Amino acid sequence: MTSLPKQALHYIGGEWSGDPSVPRHDPANGTTVVAVSPAGDEADIDSAIAAAEAAQGEWAALPAPTRGEVIQLAADHIAADRDSIAEDMTREEGKLLTEALGEVQRTIDVLRFFAGEGQRSRGDLLASSSPDTELRVTRHPVGVAGLITPWNFPMAIPAWKAAPALVAGNTVVLKPAALTPMSANHLARAFAAAGAAPGVFNVVHGDGPSPGHALATDARVGAVSFTGSTEVGWKIHENVSGRRGRVQLEMGGKNATVIRPTADLNYAAQAIAQSSFGLTGQACTATSRVICPADMMDDLLDLLVGHARAISPGSGLDPSSSMGPVVSATQAQKVRGAIDAAVADGAEVVCGGSTDDGTTFVSPTVLNGVNASSAAAQKEIFGPVVALLRADGLDEAIDLADNVRYGLVASIFTKRIDEAMEFSHRVQTGVVKVNRPTTGLDLNVPFGGVKDSSSATFREQGTTATDFYTWTKTTYLGW
């Protein structure tokens, strides 16, 4: 039987430290403390940056394939402890155990993919316009990488930031979300067991803006990668850019799914339910708007409501549950408040709703008759809520899809290749899906958005993910 609460400590310079005094309660049962972690501050960040800076030269001097081998070993250690890691993740974040197992597997896959990049370190050999001269373009690490990550994917997102940074020769200081300290520590333990030298991978826990601000403003940190809210992201961008550092942001989404007359409605409704209610709607790629022709709306509603009502919210560790709780009481209140605001703006709650039963469970909610300018159609809710809007023509549907501050993912369901191609070319998002859910991404292609969804400079994942963590040098070789 698992002994609770578990301790999640800072990992700085190869040492576990800090006073684990901040409790993390089980989202499914607010009386159960599942973990305690330290309240990290600027001094802890300073120590972690110093450790990372001291270790970076020796780490970068290792051949890239050797760095890749360390990352591969870290993946192997996580794979060996997959079940217990997933249970910890469910206890602290709330997602279904099957979803947690999927995230742990995603973490393993990400690490293994970037471990392979150690064998494929890129450069260019080019012809020069001068005689007896050759041009070489090589890539070099920026130094220390600061990573600030959210609670909704508490292990996969740190992994897909840390792995490209490390394989490129950087060292890492990770500031994970305060709500999910155990997942970050599992990643730290994997790198320690894999033989990463002290200071190569560091973790500092802490709530509030202080630790993140210290990481963003320290000139010793060559690059800062952030995933989280748009408001916080742009503040970090300002802090890092103000000291001429490199910054990468992945932020909010208000993702639209467009239904066209030739769509298979049964398939589309299933995909929408998966995208809107899977992971309790707590994914930046979740479908939060559906844009449908008026004469198809009733049929789509019937199908979508059927999927929503078949979902059984409950503890993520209960095999009978088909959706976990919202991550915290505060987040649950935000979701319920957004539903109430939608009703005040004239929307109809077709199923679900904002009933406050004193728990963090929010029923899958379908809103109909949503005004395109209302908060329900414009603001990210980050919960199991989907808003339905009407548009008959493709032009109108694309305009509605783009009529938000975000531009992360959009999808279309159609059997017409001309509509699919026009939509994919015109819609203003970083990712487009055709006849597929908005959620679910391959790790070997770039991921990111436009507008207020991303800083739109460097993309995460894929073979170009290391670009953010490196700078190029051009060498002229004459003889």
C-alpha cells in the first residue's frame, strides 16, 4: 500500500534539499494530502542556476551521442517504474490512470526520440564563393536553459523541453507547477539514475511568481521555455527579452472544430467528445468551440450530448470513472464561473452545468446558442466545456474559427478535399487537423501556435526543437 503523503524535494547540484512544507491535496478527495514540497524562492533558483552553470561546460564537452545515451537511460528508468509513476500523477493531477499511463509513455517516447538526436546532431557543409574555401555551419548550446512548466502534463511537457536542451549540450533548471511536484521529481530521479552529472538537471519547487521571475530575469540563463497561461507568458517574454535572452512560449488555445455538410456526424461527434472532455478538458489543444451548419446542429447536439452523458466523473484511480476531477477547487470554481457567465450571455446549457457540490468534479458541459463575441466563445475555459456556434458557409466558418486571440489548433470534418485544403491553407493556427480530433500530437513534427498561443519563434518537438537551445557559428576554412 502506498504511504502518503510523499515528499517532493528540490534537486539542485545532484542533492535533494528543502523543507517539504507545502501540501498537495488529492483533487478527487480534498482531505487527502498526497505530497508535500518545499516553498522554493529566489535563493533556491540562484543555487540551481549556479549548479547548472558549473556543470554545463563538462556536459557540453561530451560527444552528442553520449549525451543521448544518458537521455536514453533516463527513459529506461521511467519505463521500469511506469505504473507507480502514473499512480502518483493521478493522485496529484487527477487525470484517469489510463491517461496518466499514456502520459508516462509519451514521456518515455519523447526522451527516446531526442536521445536519438544525439546521433543526428546537425550542421551544414556548404560551398563558398571564394576559391579554396569551405563553409561550415555548426550549432552550439546556449548554456543554461530555464524551463517553467504547467500542471496539466506534469511530466511530458518538462520532458519535451528538457530532452532537446540536454542533447544539445545545455544544462537545465526546471521550475514545475506547484500542484504537481511528484511528477517533476520522477523525471529528476530518472536523470540521476541515468548518470547525469550533478548540476546537469535541476528542479526547484515553489508557488507564486517569485521562483519563475527569478529564473526569467537571471542573465546566466541563456534561454527560457515556458508553457502556461497567456498572461503569465507575455510577462515572462518581457522579462527575458528585456535582458536580451532567448524565450519560447506555448500558451492558451480556444480551438475550433468546423463541421461541413459532408461530414460523418457520428465520427465527428465522437472526436469532439474525445477532444472536449478527455483529460477533463484540461489540455491547450482541447476542442472548446464547434462551428456547425444550422441544419445539422440538432443532429450533432443529440450525438454529442449522448457522448457527454455517458461519461462518469470520478477518481482517476477508480476503474469505473471515465473522467477525472478538475485539478483544484480554484480551477473548478473558474470553470463553473465560465459556465454561469455563458448562461448570462444567453447560452443554453444542453447538458452538464455549473452545480457546485463542494467537489472538484465538473460534468461534461455542452453550451448551445453561444454568441461569437461572448466570453464562452472567446476565452479559454480549461475544463470539460464545449460551445456550439452556427455557420453555414466555409468562409463564415473560417472567419469564426479565426475570430479569437488564439491560434493553436483547428480541425475540420469534411469529405471534400477542396474544403479540407482551403481550410488548412487559410485558418490561422499552428496545427490543423482534417477529420481528426484537435487533441493528440505526433512528437516528430513541430508543435506551436500563432497570435496569443505562442511566441511564434521556435517550435517545440520534432527535429527542429533543438534550434531554440542552440546558436549557429559559421566557419570559413581556407587552404
